[in-house]
Amino acid sequence: MSNFGGDDKIDPVLRQMIQEEQIKAQFQAQVHKFTDQCWDTCVGDSRLGNKLDYRTEACLQNCVERFLDTTISVTNRFTQLLQRGAAGGMH
Amino acid sequence: MDFSSPPAGGSGVNRDELMDQVKSQIAIANAQELLQKMSDKCFKKCVTKPGTSLDNSEQKCIAMCMDRYMDAWNIVSRTYSTRLQRERGKI
């Protein structure tokens, strides 16, 4: 986040309010990203009806949760690899 | 999101006005993202053989696709929010 050219010049209440809006905006951006990916995975080429069926709803929920689990797994394992000094051919 | 330029009006702009501007810029960006995603997905789904105009069935398909995409978006949003709260509860 850019610092408006000098943090001490910014009203701290205002800065706090803007940070809150940024956090909300980041949340929205993630929802867009997950919806994009999980739509392809769960709806894909299937026919659409007047509502999403139960299977598709469950798939969307699972997709979000498993994507987050994957991110956590990848991060944890990568950390271990770095600590072991064995991160592939990275120098 | 670029906050690096000072708000118009400089010191004359009060905090509430600025926050209204920030919130509304974020809301507009959010809506634009949603529109772009829906156009992409629903074009792919509904317009498989582009003709010289969108026929009735294509238009109905697009409308249904939009509704389902927004349903999916809401499901993803709730799932992600719940998961974040669960993770926060673990700290």
C-alpha cells in the first residue's frame, strides 16, 4: 500500500478507515478469483437451470475450502524444503 | 488500487466525503469485475455459434447464466467468510 507521501501527515482515523476498506476489497478480489476458478470446475459445461442444484453448491463450497487447504499445504511444505536447504535446484 | 495521488480538494475535503469516494470507487471496481466475469463465462456457455445477432434462446441463456453466476458468487463469498472466521478462531 503506498504511503500517501508521509504517514505522519495522515489522520490516523482516516488511515484506519482506508485500511479497513482495503481489507474488504481484498476479500472481494479473492471471491472473484475463487468464483472464476470454481465455476469452471463445478459448473463447467453442464446445463444451467433456474437454480444451482445441490451437487453444484456442494462442489463450490468444497472447491473454495480445498483451494485454501492447497495453499496452506504448498506454503508449509515449501517452508520445510527451504529449511532443509533442498528446494529443488534453487540457489 | 492506486492511492498515491492526493484527494481532489486537498485539505478542504472532509473525512466522510473522502471515505464515500473511496467506498464508491471500490464498489464500482467490484461491479466491473463481476460484469467482466459474467460476460466471459456466459459468452462461452451460451454463444457457441456466433450469428449476426443474439437470438432469443441465447439471450435467455445469458440471463440465466448471470443469475447462476451471482448465486455461485454468493456461495463462494459465504464459504470463504466462514472459513476465515474459523481460521481466526484457531489463533
